Amino acid sequence: MKTILIIEDDPTLRMGMEHALTREGFFVLPAGDAGTARALLDRRPHLALLDLNLPDGNGFIFCGELISAGVPVIFLTVRDDERDITQGLDMGGDDYVTKPFKLTVLISRIRAVLRRYEDSGAPRRETLTCGGIALIQPERKVTVDGGEIPLTPGEYKLLLTLLQNKNKTLTRGRLLELLWDESGNFVNDNTLTVTVKRLREKLGRAGAALKTVRGIGYKAADGDED
């Protein structure tokens, strides 16, 4: 049974999420503020649902504590500005869900994030390369021309997926399906756009290897191949 830590100061919403997740077979740790959530970290939750506006602190700041404790984070917030999404992903958040949302959508997002942290057991090439980028899978390490590039879990998963399919165009729908949701129907498409943008910026000149196939999606390719 997977344990989900809910950090939400709205008691009605928190209770609704708790009941829905419990029905789906999760064990839930509810918290109305960062202090209560901090005391629950020794219960080793598998994932945290984190509101940005907390009565005793900023969710972005508390996100750092959760990530340091090894807990994946899905942000829950009414703030849907691209800058907030970018900040949340840069802080290490795995997903960003805006309120109001459907509980079925949230549960789908939770399962998608949990799947990313489970080992599929499939054989893997240890190092993937493209245009100066090297992704060393056993260490979850990414380098450009030998220098390490820190990536959020979402950025890492996107890069891994593109490199595993090097020179193959992946549609936006397929990427959303692989990265965030089983069907791709419930995913905020803007999250993919923001993640690609931030990943390219972090990779610097090597980010040119991540190519936009206009009207279709993205692919990783060496050189100037279209």
C-alpha cells in the first residue's frame, strides 16, 4: 500500500482527497500545515500533495524539505501562471495541478508519478548520448561535455524518454501519456511546454539536440537533422 501525504489547509478539500484516495487503496497522512506534515515525514510517505499557500509557510520552500527527504511532490494550487509552474518544476516538483480539479484526474496524476519511481525491470542501456548530452542511468546523472547538469525529476524523465527514442519523433500526446498520465486526456499540456523550455535552457547549447517537430511533438537528434 502506497502512503500519500496531503498538505492542504482547506479541511473540506483535504477530507475529500483523503476519502477518495483511501477508496483507491492508498494510505493517507493528512496535514493542514507544514509543521504537521514535517512531523509525519518519519512515516516515509511515497508521495506528497502540496498546497502552495500554507498557514505557516510557503509551499515552494517546504517543497525543498520534502525533496531532501526523498518524497516526490505534486503541487496543488490555484496559481496557474507559467512562472509559478516553472518555479514549481525547477524546485523539483514532479507535477503541478491547478484548482479546481477532479479527484479522478488527481488520482491519475498520482499513479503516473508513482510509476515513474518504480523500476520497470526492463533492460536498459547504461549511458545514453546525443549532441554532447550524456545521461548515465544508474546514477540518474546528466552531463553536457562532461559537466553535470542538475535536473528536476520531471525534466530527467522527459530527457530520458527522448534519448531512449533518439531520432524518433514522439507526439505531444505520446509524451504526455508516457510522462504524466495513462491516457493523456487529463494532463495540462502547458506543463509539457514549460518542461521542454526549462530543460533546453539548462542544457545550454546542447539543448538544440531537443528538436521541435512543428505540429507533432519533439525528438532528440544529433546535428541538424530534422
